[in-house]
Amino acid sequence: MRLQYPANVKIIRLPCTGKIDLIHILRAFEKGADGVYVVGCLEGGCHYIGGNLRARKRVEQARKILDLTGIGGERVQMYNLSASDGPLFVQYAIEMNEKILELGPNPIKLKKDAAA
Amino acid sequence: MIVADKKPVEEIIDYVTDCKNILVLGCNECVTVCEAGGKKEVEVLASTLRMCFLNQGTEVSIDEITLERQCDHEYLEEIRDVADRYDAIISLACGVGVQFMAEKYHSVPIYPGVNTCFLGATEKRGLWTERCQACGNCMLAITGGICPVSRCAKRILNGPCGGSSNGKCEINKDLDCAWQLIIDRLKALDRLEDYEKICSIKDWSTDRAGGPRKVVREDVQS
Amino acid sequence: MTENASTKKIMRGAVMVVGGGIGAMQACLDLADSGFKVHMVQKDSSIGGTMVMLDKTFPTGDCSMCMISPKMVDVGKHRNIDMHTLAEVVSVSGEPGDFTVKVRLKPRYVDPEKCTGCGTCEEKCPKKVDSEFEQGLSVRKAIFSLFPQALPNTRAIDRQNCIYFQKGRCKVCEKVCKADAINWEDTGEEFELNVGAIILSPGLNRYDPEVRQELGFGRWPNVVTSIQFERILSASGPYQGTVMRPGDKKHPEKIAWIQCVGSRDSNNANPWCSSVCCMYATKQAVVAKEHDSSIDPTIFYMDIRAFGKDFDKYVNRAKDVHKIRYQRAMISAVREEPGTSNLILRYADEFGELKDEIFDMVVLSIGFEPHADAEEFAKIFGIALNDHRFPATPPFNPVETTRPGVYVTGIYQGPKDIPETVMQGSAVAGTTMALLSEARGTEVVVKELPPQREIADEEIRIGVFVCHCGINIASVVDVAAVKEYAGTLPHVVYSGQNLFTCAQDSMNKIKDIIQEHGINRLVVAACSPKTHEPAFMDTMESCGINKYLFEMANIRNQCSWTHSKEPDKATEKSKELVRMAVARVAKLTPLQEKKIPVIQRALVVGGGIAGINAALGLADQGFEVILLEKEESLGGLATRINTTIEGADVKSYVNDQIEKVTSHPNIQVLTQALIVGFSGFKGNFTTEVLVGPGMYERKIDHGVVILATGATEYRPDEFLYGRDDRVMTQIELSEHLQEKGAESLNQVVMIQCVGSRNDENPNCSRVCCQAAIKNALKIKQMNPKTKIIILYRDMRTYGLLEDYYAEARNKGILFFTYELENPPEVNSSEGDLTITFKDRVLGRSLKAKADVLALSAGMVAEDTEELSSILKLARTAEGFFMEAHVKLRPVDMATEGIFVCGTAHSPKLISESISQSLAATARATTFLSQSHLTLSAVTARVDPEKCASCLICVRSCPYEVPKINAEGVSEIDEALCHGCGVCAAECPAKAIDLNWYEDDQIMCKVDALLEGAL
């Protein structure tokens, strides 16, 4: 379909969202990511039964920690879609991108820049 | 197992707010099993702290180590060479580990990273419940395997009290009355006569009342 | 001696499969995985058939393309499947075991050897043509692939629409093709293939509703066919999944589905039921509402035929949860409302009142019919057709034809849905294997690999290849810049670029460069690993490098295609993806795929018709089989059935099969057998059995399990059953007729759905409608004077069974509907058995006296509670075994190496049980025919030093694989691990890693991506 989505979205491949670890998400923010989102299969449609449900819980944990550290929980998000649903993938990418643009850069980055 | 719960990160941040070199120290025993202080939690806490400090614009170095157990000298010795480098160590072990660390390494402040809760069991993942208060004088033999010391809110030894209604405790309606459980269990075992026996006054000297306790086993000492 | 040698029949280890749909694909894969060479002959330019056109499948809502495309890839990359597309069979000669088939390839005008499938020609082609795949709702080009995931992805030129062919100038495709693959001189080709058997799976045609002018298709733009509606719903379809009506692209609210268009109509169209339309209409209505909640669907139907496993549950949910309206009515005409382009439907409602109702859009649920050339096609293969032009097949082996060695499968054999098609695809493979078993392995290609290079002591040396993909990548991304950049990254010793990295010459070049530069890790920056990873991994293996030391950066799908309007950003992102890939590949370690031996013995549980046929299917191929039966004798429920509805003698068939089983040298039958223990994994199971009458214990080692525990007739407690001798079940009625005839019967009443489709058992029992009609016709044959009344909710004589329903109505058998809330009343006062029921059209109660009241009692699963707990098998709420996937794995259980067939899976007819048992044989043979199974290397692994034995992996694994071993630490059996990684992510001690996705192999990508961000 070759639908366009924002170029600042980069994908890291996992066998199942059930493999994503809380620390993977946190590490990304620690290193300066402005937003992270996890894209899993539709709920109830996990090839490995319930991996995407575990992923959702971890995203929620990450959100709490990000809120607590002042980085902002809204910067992390879980989405579910079916593998063929390109338009929805694009919609989520745009949605996430707009949200992050609205939130601005990762505050850690701003602090670093200010210090420099 | 000793059951601990994660300490609110805000509290931990308060402890170490002026530190520049921090060690987060996990324990691979009980606190790993109850998902409060194992290697994974060490990573998460360290990352959380790093983000906090970065967000304050302060440069802090945070290291991560997880020991097999923090309640044994030999394992604690493993950090002998590095302990001095830190101006704070956050121990994710139970209260025992934190204290043992503090006894061993005097030059560094040791802070607790978890709240140690009780001796309990994993009912299912994410649900732990208390089963023992370590009174030092076990009476489970006569109470059908259900402990009135840890499970009766009033620690009554000849229960139930008048507050037991429909099998629940008056302190909290979600709590089972331990004595109701004891009676049901003894009935099922056809041992109700044990219930009829009056329990004599318990020797509480082995409990906390006598101050910190010790177990001495000369037979195994070297 | 010479005489023996000359009369010795040749057996060929190759099979031809004609067709390319999901059933044909399943047959190909099962055969190729069991040691046979397969030639797939497909008339279209791609495989895929009907299923690729569907949007979603019920009940899971899984996307159809997502499910089928991995299977297509499996077919495409299988070294023992040769695909011949745009191909047809011209003639067949020879005999079973040794046929010579002449195949004609139509000209493609694109050389598949050179074409890399980049698609540039299609993009640049100036000629637009209505797309067949999109059902005319959008356009394709004159050089095209049927759909984006087409396989093979070699484009084809449609000569009739090609400007060059028609007008002599254009050749744009030739100009833009960097692979020089356009061949204007292509004249096609004819060649001969020698095969041992031929499987026909050409599918069916869809009914053309334009024939029925009164429904307005082709006349009113907002009347569409059901297949068009699938494309409308599809996210990759003409409207990108937005529900719009074709006429004016407005969002419709009221949508009507008209059922049985072209089906169940012997006057104007086809007399048979197409079997799938009720369910797809329900699915479409549900999915449409999910897309747009303002949509208000109505389905106009005659009978809702939700006869498959758990189908009624889905329909009930559609009614109750999704509020889909079902209106029992025949639509006599569809007219357009002037001005609005809305549609006026005229129908008589259930009370006989004539109504006009306006809808925004109408979907015609069109059925199946044989291809126009069905007779010629059958003639080429020398098989006979039945009256309806479907292949004539015997009831006791529905995949056999009148010509030995030529088999049929899928909807070509008769209308059926996806799981039944897949099942029969395996079934036909099973039948074919039995014929050709002695030639197994004689024509297959075996992969030979050089020994793996030991790289442990080598420094990390990474090679990076950046692909132009013709102009797919290079027209947007600055490939040279990405290549240059790659060369500056750590450990990279070589970086290069290719026009098409996947082309054969590039692959050879990569091999040379690997050797020349001592490369031990490879990064390819190109397209999707989903499609191309296996090919590059093969290349690495052929250079003696472990194939897991490989990573792809998808700079086409994730950069050039999706950021084509921002070339600078696309280039920048490509560099970042390459940087991430290089970081990861440096962290990868060689992984070995473990091989485990297979015990070539099968255990079949259940000695009914399904178990017997499964046992014979395997034993005839030379595999040892242990058949367990809990009763004293074999035969199961079928021993109580006299004939099939077609009149075939079930009793003598069952007796013959029992005789074959008990005398077969490869089969050991254990009766009064009870399973008490079970352990092991695919290829290596051990089952403990107590065998009667002495109940001595036996331990059986085996490689696979086939479950055929069967079902039994429901024992009613409604309608005076057991309290009045004249009330009996359908099976009892057939026994009664056998013994006492029908002379004394003046009037017989039958009640359908007893013990089915109610609160206790929400499912349809599938067989009862035809059982009632079978008995009713039998009575009419024995005593034409007997009056018969059948009280039903929906008559579910699906497929070709519809003929018998029509015959019953013609013979004067009366049919009245009743509703669940308002069942018939049965009284036996004063010696008369009286049935009172309400007729909706008359609007009043009717009374009928009966000499016999036959209850169509449903089917209930045999009690398998203990068995399922010992073998750890999932069952439905009603006790039927749950297959691994309702659509594409209808015979496999979730535990690999265990298969299910017959009524243990769901209620079904004898012929369907046989079909599934043959399918189970084929699936089992894919294991038994191999001496070793290769396990995936992507499995979880515990570091015992770190393990805290916390049990969290044990609790979180969806497949119950981790166990705490004798050393007190967790152990994950790699033979059982599915590689999802949940345990690794949950482990609080970080003691578990998933191979190839170890924490630092993921985190290094995060680090590489964010390098310099702070």
C-alpha cells in the first residue's frame, strides 16, 4: 500500500510483544527517546495466546515510572492491530507522532542541552 | 518465604538525592521470588533513578549488582572491593539483608529499597498472604495446621471470639476467621476433641517480646 | 525373472496438484513434508485462490491474508514443491503410480529467472484495467501481479490489454526493467511431467448474479456481491477498509444481505446449498459494524445454516451482542429509489405480509457453481461427474474419483468452508501417500550443506549489502550514501550495493565476497525479513556460516516506500536502521538447530470409524499403529447406523474396515484399554495403558497421537422420551424401520434440534437434519401412505444434501418451523400421542397425532475429561477437542504431534469423519516419515546459576513448558518451547534468555538508534 507515516518512527522487531521487557522501554527513555510505542496483535488474537496482554501490563508499568520520573507517562503507548491493517498502523504512527510533538522532546534531552 | 513489597520510588529518591555514586543491590532469594528485589527489579529501579537524576540535570553514576543472598557473609564479601566506591547502597533485600549489609560495610550508608512485609506464601502470581509470625513455639499440631498466632487478628489461642460472624473476622469482613478455619479443619479430620481441649497459656518468651532472638545450634557449629 | 521385472509396476514419488487455493496448498505441503515431490499446476499467475480475497475470517476476526500468506511462503520456499503458474493440463495418460501429464504454460512475457518482483514495471505501466482481484472496484495495470503478496511475485503481461501488443508501441515496462526480464517473444511452453498420482483442486466459480436481473446487480450501483463486499471491508482493498457504497462513495447505514443468491433454486439457478454464505454474511455484518458502528445490518434468509463447529455460538453473538437483524424472507425484487440511489426490497415477512423496505446498500450472498468448462476439465483427467457437474465421489472416500490415482479435494468436490477445505487438503494427501508409499523419498531433493565454519576465535567481521531493489529503494533512498555510511560502522569490513540483492547472480556475488573478506556476520539492508530472510540465511549456510549470524534492515517497507515524499529523511532513517542492524549482528551468536529422532509408531485413541480409518491410513503406508478402544469391540457409533443418506451400506462397510484393521500386520488393537499416563513431546511420546479384561499395564512409545474418541447420540429427557415407547431418537427410528418396517405407521412426526441449539448445548449437531430426511424418505419408500411432519428451526441440509430436502418436499413431507422459546407440546393422554405446534403463517396452533414421534437428538462428545487432563488437551465447553487453529489447523492439536479426527472434533457425517481421519493420517505422516525432526533454535534457555526457582516462568508460559528439575532449577525443553519469550520477559532473576532475542541483542538496537541523542 506504501502509505506514508512519519519517518521518525523506527521499528524494533520482536517475536511477540510478550517478549518486550519493561527495562527495554525504560532504557529507550534513559537514552533519550521521545516516545515508545508497542504494536501487538489484536487482543484475543495473539499467536502465542496472551503475549500482547502481558505487554500491555508492562507498558502500564512503564507509564507509571515515567510519570514518576517526570518524563511523562503519555510518551509510552500500547496499540493493537491486525498484521494486514496498514491504514491503522499509519493512523497510530501519526497519532503517536502528533502526541509526542505536542509533548516536545524528552525532558532529559532538554536538561542535557541546557547543561551543555 | 519472606515477602516484601516494592518501596515507593519517591522515598528512595529522597534517601539518595545528594549522592553521586549509587549501587543498587539485589538479592536472588525471597525478594526475587516475590518480584520485589531480584535482578529485574534492580534494573528497573536503577533505570528509574537514572532518569530521575538526568531529568534534574545531575550526573549520577548508578551500578547494579545482584547477590545470591544478602543474609550470608560469604555472598556479601563479593562486593568487598567495590563497596567503598559508593556514597549510597540501596539494598533490595529484606530487612535482614539491609541490616547485614549495614553491619558489614560501615563506611557507606545502606538504604532499604523494599518494604519487608511478612512470612507468607504465593497464593498465585501477584498475591502473597501471611502465614507465620515466627513466634518461636509452633502450635500448628493442635490447631489443625492453621495458625491462630498469625491468622487471628487478636492472636486468640482459644477462639473464636465474639466477633466471628459467618466465618469472617470482625476486624475485616474480607478476612477469614482463623478459628472458624481451625474448627472446620478439625471437623474434617474428625479431631474435634482437640478443639475441646483448652489451650494452656502460651510461652511467649520465644516471641519478639523478649527482644531480638537467636538460634544456637552447637551440634552444627564448628 | 525377466517376466517379473517387466510386469513390475513403476511407482513414482511425485504428485501433481492442480489448483492453487488453500486446499491445494495444504495438500502440497503435507505431501512435500512427507517425502514426495510435488508439482503444483495453477491456472492463475499466483497461488492463493479465494481465501486471499477475503478480509477477515470468523470467529476470531483474524485477517485472512495474514493467515494464508505464511502458508504461501512455505509453499514458495519448499524445495520439493515446484510451482507452475499460468499453467494448465492438456492431457493425461498412464495409470495409478505412473501418469504422464502434459502441461501447457501460457506466455507470461516476463522471464521468471530474471524478474526479481520489484514491481517497477507495474508502477510505470500506463494502461489501467479493471482489477479481477478487487472485483472491478479498482484498477490494475496491464503488467501486473494479482495482489501485492502474490506468489510467485513475477509480474505477467495481460496481452489483451497491453498497449504494445495491441497498438505496437509503448514498451515502458521494458524500459524501466533493470533486470531485463521482459520477453515479448514468449510463446509459452509445453512439457511433460511424470507423476504417481494427480490431485484436482481447481475450486469452483462464483455464481454470476447478473443473470438474475430482479436483484439489480449490474444495474443498480449500490448492489454488490458478497465477494465485492469482502474487498470493500479489506484494509488493503479498494476503499482501504472504509465501508462505502460504490455508486456515490457514501457511507451506508442500512445494509441488507440477501442469502441464497444462485443457490437452493432449482428453477432459476443451482439447486444445491453453497454451505458458506450464511456464515460469511454473518461475519460480514459483524465486521462491517465493527468498522462503522452506525451500520445497521439485516440478513434476509430462508434457513440460517450455521452447522459447523461453534457456528451457532457466533450467530447468537451476532444477534445478541452485535444486534444483527435476521429476517426470514425471500426477496422477490430489488429496485432503486430514484434520486437517492437507495434500494427498495420487497418481501413477504414470516406472517405472509408483503413489505417494502429501503436500504442504503445491498449485498448479494452469491454461491458456488462448477466452472463453465467443468465437463472438458473432467474429460482431460478421465473422471466422471455427477448430475450437478461436481466430481462423482464415493461416500466412504470423498476424495476418490472414478479413475484410480486421480483424486479430488476442496470445494471442487462440493461446497465447503475454509477448515473443511484445509482438512480435505490433508485428507487427499493422506490418500495419495497410501497409494505411493513405496516410492516415498525417491524424487525429493535433499539439502546438502558444507560443514559450519568455527568462528568462536575469529574477530567480528561484518559484511553489509545495501539493495537498490531496482528503483524501489534507490529512487528515494541514497543507496550509495547508506553504503558509505555502513562502511564506517564498527566491525564492518565490507559494504556493497546491489541492484537486486535477492537475484541469483547477487547471491553468488555475496558468497564470493564472504569468502574473500572473511566475513562472519551479514547484514542485508533491503526489504522484509518476512519474505527474504530465509533466502539470505540459505546463502549463509551454503558458505558454511551459521545462518543466525544475520540481520536485515528493512529500508524498503520502512523507508523508501513509506517516506517516499521525504527522501532525505528516508536516507537518514535507512542509515539508522543499518546502524541498528550492525549493532545487533555483532551481538549475535551461532545457534544450532537440534535434531531429535522420531519413533515411527502411531497411537490412535478410539476405535470408531475415524480411528479405524486413521489406523489403516498409516498402517497401509507401512507405519506401525497401536489402536486403543475403551469398549470391548470396535466400530463405535457407526455400528448403529444402517445406511448413509445416499443409500450406501454403513454396516457392511464398518464390518469390512474392522476386519481389515484386526488382520492388518502393522496394527495392534487393544480393546478395553484405558490411558493412565502420558509424557514426552512430538516424535517421542510414552503412553501408559491399562488393557482389559485383566487390566494389565502396557507402556507404549510412539511418535504421534491421533485422537478419535468420537461422540454419541444425545439421550433426550424432553418430549416424553423414555416415558412413551412411541417416542424415539432418529437412530432408534432407523433401527425400528429395519426391524418392523413402516406398514403400521399412518403418521410420523419429527422434532429437530432436540438437545442442540439450546442453553445447555448452544451448538448445532450438524447431522440431524439429514438424518430426519433420510428416515422420512425411507418411510416414504417403505410406505408411501405414511404422512410425515417435520418440525424444525432451520433445515440445515447443506451442500448437495439439499437435493434430499427438495425430494422430501416433493414427496409431500410437511415442514413447519418452531422457535426455541415456543417448542412443540407432546401429550400422550387417552392412548394417543399428540403433538401441538404453532404455525406462523396460519397464526394458530395445529395438532397432529403420531404413531411415532422421532426426536432428532443431537450429538454429544464422549466423556474425555480424564483423557484430556492426562494428555493436557484443550476442549470446548461441550467437550469436543479444540484444534490448534479453527481455520488453518483443523486437524492439529495445540500440542505438536497430536491430531484429532472424527466426531471427537465436532459432530459430523460418516464421510466427513473419514475425510478428517485421512487428514489426520497425512498430518501424522509429516512426522512419521522423517527419521529426525529439526527443532527451531529460537527457544528460551535458563541459566541455572541465576535461577531462583521462583516458578514465574512455570506460571507464565502459555504452553506449560518450563519445569523445575531435579536440581531445583527451571528447565525449558527446547522440543516443546514455542519461542514466544514471555518467560524471558517475566523472569525476576533475569535467568532466562530467548535465543536470537537475548536482552543485549535487543537493547543494543535501542542504544544504536539513540546514539548521540543525549
